[in-house]
Amino acid sequence: MNATVFIVDDDASVRKSLARLLRSEGIETETFESAPAYLEREAYDGVGCLLLDINMPEMSGVELQTRLAERGQTLPIVFLTGYGDVAISVMAMKRGALDFLVKPADRADLLRTVRNALEHHRRIWAETAIRESILARVDSLTAREREVMQQLITGALNKTVADRLQIAVKTVKVHRAHTMEKMGVRSVAELLHLCHLAGIAPDSDFSP
């Protein structure tokens, strides 16, 4: 999957040089002269990262970071700072920024940092896609199948599930088979793994 680096800096020469460097390495870029200009862009649905200046008119890089967090933004942020902004950058990292570079950034450091940020977001993207796929399968279950699934991942046997849900063992077996088929698994261990990835916990009333 292609990735895009979004460069937000009020200095046109910085935007141009950063874009030229990244594009020479086969990395797609988009540039913005201000934080508000970036906020006007349609939401990006893909792998990428932000190269974000700290000190900008209208809205600082840290303020943009806050706005993006409020929107549920997952793009990793790499701050570009002057020497006097290092303390601010450290604070920004505590708020979720991935890294920061001091201007003028060394070419090798910049490329390494950007590639790390893109790889970081690629992992997040993959994990999100997997989770959404699992949840789509869960959504295909009936209410009773969902109940049976949550009992199965506690490690309960069919008879125990039947007693807990007050249904026949034969009925549990039918729901169990349908659940396994819809979830695309062949064992309770596989089912438990998928539920773990999707953040679905066993029934707390019966978990060990």
C-alpha cells in the first residue's frame, strides 16, 4: 500500500526541500502552509505520517496535534523544531507524537524517522483491518450464537454451556458449529485468538 507524508510548515523553502527529498526516495507527499490548511483537507484514509512544524502562525503544531487527537486521528506525528522548541517537543511526544527532529534536519535522520513512522502506521493500519474483519464476522452471528461464543472462550465444555444458558446440549452443538463456520475457525483456541484480537472478552461471570 502506498503511503503519504503530509508536510505542514509555514516556510515555503522547508516544504519544498522536504517534499523534494522524500519524493526522490519514492515517498508521496502533500504540503500545507498552515495547520488550518491541513484541517481543511478531506480526512485521509490510508497509511501515512505528519511532518509538523512547531511554531506557526494561526495555530501551532502542538495545537494541531490536539485537534487531530480530538478527531481520532491515528497518523503518527513527527515534529520539526527549532533548538528552542525541544522542551515543547518532548511534551508533545508525551501526548502521543512519535518523534521530533531539530531543524535543519539531517537527511539520513529525516529519512530514517519518516520510514519508521510509516512502518509504525502500517502496523496500526493492518491491525485495524484485521479487527474490523473479525468484528464483521461477529456481527453475522445471531444473539444466541454470540452468547455461545462468549461461553466457549471461557473454556467451557458443551454441557457446561448448556447448563449456563439453560438450553439443550444438542442445541449448543448446533450453535457452536454455526459459530465456528461464520467465524472461519476450526477450534476454540482459534476462536479465542480472534476474540482477543478484536477485544472481545469471555463472559466475566464465568471466566476462570
